[in-house]
Amino acid sequence: MAPDISLTLDPSDGSVLSDDLDESGEIDLDGLDTPSENSNEFEWEDDLPKPKTTEIIRKGSITEYTAAEEKEDGRRWRMFRIGEQDHRVDMKAIEPYKKVISHGGYYGDGLNAIVVFAVCFMPESGQPNYRYLMDNLFKYVIGTLELLVAENYMIVYLNGATTRRKMPSLGWLRKCYQQIDRRLRKNLKSLIIVHPSWFIRTLLAVTRPFISSKFSQKIRYVFNLAELAELVPMEYVGIPECIKQYEEEKLKKKQKRVDQELNGKQDEPKSEHIAGSSTVLPRTHFRPESGCPSIPNRVPTRG
């Protein structure tokens, strides 16, 4: 057992100084009881309770990411600045729909951007997470527009090959217009709607009283890609394949209708005109049995 030691700064008879420890404070280490190799008296690992780490991870209170998962999670969310606020966008959710907006190059002198908006890449309204998709897609479109536009710009709105289920609602379009920064509203020089449907023309006609006259003057309808090429340099304008197929089918139907009209005119009976006169005479029919021509629809004579 270790002797009682009283330490004090004052030298006295009952105190032990550091110089005297070697003589009066010697401790017999061999006499102390220590656990033997075969003793179970101090088995800390077996006696102390173990934390149930597997249960903690299983319950999800502590999430562990691999390097690949951390990298993937970092790519999922992207920040866009709209006005004076930053907004997070779920890039993984809108991955199939990011082609809805693209850069189509420049026109004129300077950095006058061409922004292409393809409605055929919009999500269908029947999806269960449609509201969540449209909310993130809205932030992505506005945020991307802020990044693409430096000076004046025009929007090419590709409306062809789009079903009604993919058409954005009027409220969504109005929200986009309202959230656009004042600079972007002012710098928008033209909104070209390609392949306008009856629905969208009616929609714009109904909403025209609620739209400013300046904005209404910027809207222009284009019914085929050839007309668009006369207005916009098409070198960097990405036209989706579905739009090209839509136009080809439309041209085939138009050509078929023209051919039918021409064939119908050829089958109609021709009228005979007297030279130098506007009088039209009915065509006569020859009756072989009488040897003389007959005039159809003759008025019977008296007698």
C-alpha cells in the first residue's frame, strides 16, 4: 500500500519535500495486485455495453455517403439566381426535360441572343409529380434565360408536334413572364411562334386585352421552317427531329389536298363559251337514233 503523503509549500515536520521522496516515499510495485493473463476480473470489452452501430445506421439517423454518392448528390442540385434570390433546382428530376430551352446563336450586330423554347420536351400533365417537375423546370428556364441573355434577344417558340397534355398552362406561362427580370422584358425584341396551333392562337387572342400593347406587337406567327429561316439565322438553331417530321407530314397532307382539288376540277364538265361574248351555252349531247343534237333541260314548247 502506498504511504500517506501530505504535500505543502511550507517546510514542516509532517511534510515531505521532493528531495525526500526517494528515501521515505518508496512504493513497492511488486506488492500491488494486478490482473493476471487468465483472470476475467477486468474484461472491459465484455462487461461494458456496446453501442448498436448497425441499428443506428439502419434507422437512418447517420447517413454515410461513398465518394461516388457525394459527387452524384452534388450534381443533383444547382443554384440559380432569379432577381435578388437564389433558388435550388433538382437537376436530376428535370434531366429528361432540359432540352426545353437552348441557345440558338446570335442575330444582327452584337450579342443579340436567339433563345429556342421547344414545347415538345415539356412533361405530360398526367404524371404524378407534375407539379414538382413544373416548379423546378420553371426555375431552370428563368435561371437559364438570365445566363443566356446579355443584350437584346428573341425567343423562338417551337409549338409543333406538341400534344395538349404537354402544353403548359396559362398560369405557368404568366408566372414565367411575371418572374422575368425587367431588363429581360425590355430587351425581348421578338417572340416568334412556329407552327401555331388553333389552341394557342385562341389563347393569345383571349389574353390580348390583359397583355401590354408593346408585348403584343412583339408576337409573330410563322407557319413553317422556311419562313423561320427568312427571319432567323438557322446555323445554330437546334430543331428537334419531331418538329422536322411534323413539318414533313404537314407538307405531304397539303400536297395531297392540292392534288385532290386539281383532280376534282378536271372531272367537272366544261362549259362552252362563244368567242367575244360572256354568254355561256350549255354543252349539247348527240343522239345517234335521231341524228341530231339535243339540248339538256329543254323548256317544252306549246302545241
